Amino acid sequence: MTMKKGKKTALIIILVIAAATACYFGIKVAGYLLEQNAAEKDVQEIRARLEIAVKEREDLSALAEQYRMLNEENKDFAGWIRLPAAQIDYPVMKPPESDPEYYLRRNFEREWSSTGTPFFSNVSDPVKPTEALIIYGHRNQAGNMFEGLYGLLKEEVWEEPFTVNLDTLTHRLWYRPAFLIKTQVTDSAGFAYWNISDFAGKGDFNIFIDECRQRASFSKGAMPVYGDEILILSTCEYSKKEGRLLLVCTLADRQSYEG
């Protein structure tokens, strides 16, 4: 009788612990989702400002003016990235050299945010610009930031034309998608895409493109050639340790806001 009572007590304790654990993690997940949605709402307010300005003036000078104002609010603001096919529509920051991952966990207002804000690599210079630009962005459970890149892992998406738009403080840039790649930061083959800024020459460029071609899950259009400017969007990929999902694009057109 005593043994049965002891087993019953142990079972109750286990059930209580399990319920408490489930409740704890449920609250954490709910809080995380609320934080992500709040971060998205903040970005939506900035988007609305841009949309209103362009509708009122119907030219890119209005957009450039808004970007200058955003840069005055935060000197780290460096541009805006849009990829409708992946529901990406966000500001892009240029972190200080002393802390290249500053916006990994901060919003536009420089406040703590688990979703962070898309940001340029420390080796990328959108003003110069470097021959390759790298933008990092989180993926999250709410489907925000660069989570949408996973929607590109479908063959039917690559059967339709789509472009990437990057606005800097001085120019509007249009890119064509070239490769979608799953790789690893710890890749033993040495595909160190995160170090790419300017190419040493044609051979260096061709090595990079060949690395992309070999690793690509999907590719599109003509093979990039030396002289093409490159844009890489990078986010986490959890099927492998230190995995990354990359969208590699080539520059199609550039337009100054001043015409």
C-alpha cells in the first residue's frame, strides 16, 4: 500500500513538473512572438512614412528625402531592402566598426530586440560601394525579417521572374537572383563568403561563382561574369550545424535619386 502511494505521489510530482515546464516554455514562446510582432509594427510605421512621401510627390527624390531623415534619426541607417517574393521589406543598418553585430539584437531605435534589424557586413561598404555587398538578417517564428528566404526553396518560385531592390542613401539598385545556397559557416571546403567585398581579379571572381554554382539548390538566369556586382542576403539555416541560407544576386540596374 505504501509503495503504491509513493508511486502515485511521484507520478503527481512528475505531472506537476511537466505542466510547469510546458507553461514556462509556452509563456516564453508567447512573449517571443509578441516581441517579434511589436518589432514588425515599428517597421510598418517607417514603411508608411516612405509610402506616403512617394505617393505625395510621385518621384524618387521624396524617397531620398525620407532616407536622409531616417539617417538623421540614426546615423547607422544605410538603406532599405525589398524582396516581395520573400516578403522582405526592411531597413538595413551599417553597424559601427567596433561592434559589427550591433544590430543582431537591436531595432532601428537601438533598443534591445530579439529579431534585430538587417545589417551590412563589416566588410561591405554601400557608399563606395564594394563589388560585393552582404546583408545579414534573422529568421523568426513570426515569419518576419529574412524568414521569407525559405519560401524561395520551392521550384515554382524560380520559374517566375523576381527581383531584389536595394535602396542606399544615394541610389536605387535592382538585382537579379542568381543562386540560392545552403552552406555552413564551418564549411570545411572553405567557402568563406562572409569575407567577400572586392575581388582580386577575374580569377578570384570566377572561383567565387564556381563555389556558388556547386553549392546552389537553385540557380537562375545567365551565369554571372566578371564585372558584375554582387549582393548576398544571408540568414540562419538549421538543418546543419552553423548552417546558412544565402541568396546571391547580380546587379541589373542602378538609378540615382537625382536623376
